[in-house]
Amino acid sequence: SSETHNELFNRNEAEHQVKFLFSKLSDEEREMTYLRYGRGLTMKEIGPYFGVSESRISQRFTLINIKLSQFIKQSNFEICLKLNFKISLILAWSSPCRTTK
């Protein structure tokens, strides 16, 4: 099925907003987010990539979520506020031109 103009605009705008948000994360935070949402790894599986425990990865994701939530509110990114945040992350990481530093 083809997307309507509004659906396509909303998808493109959501991708733009999420990519902007990712540009505000550190390289390590982006990599953690990619492993979690782009590759579907659990926090326990991510820990060894960074030499830390599952608990520490969980703490880092709490901080990442706080940081991104603050940028969403500051930037008034209405689409990101409306979308389920996990769907936004998956959308961003499945895009062939995801933004990295």
C-alpha cells in the first residue's frame, strides 16, 4: 500500500527529528542505542561490548532516555512526543542513512 502525503511527511519528519536527537548523544551512547534497538541485543548482551555489567548498561540507558527526553521537550519535537519512543529509535536505526558523528 502506498503512504499518503501526510504519512510520508510524518515519517520523514520523525526520521529527521530522531537523527537530530542522536547527534546529541556521545559515540558510545549511539553505539549502545544501535546495539539495543538496531540489532535487538539485550542489556546483558551489550555489557561485554563496553566491559561493564548489565546493571551499568541499564543505568546508562536511563541517562540516555533522560537526555533524549530533555532534547525532545526543548526542541518541541511533536512527532517524537506522539510516537512510541522505541518505534522512533527503531525507525532511525533502520534508515539507510542514519546520522553518526
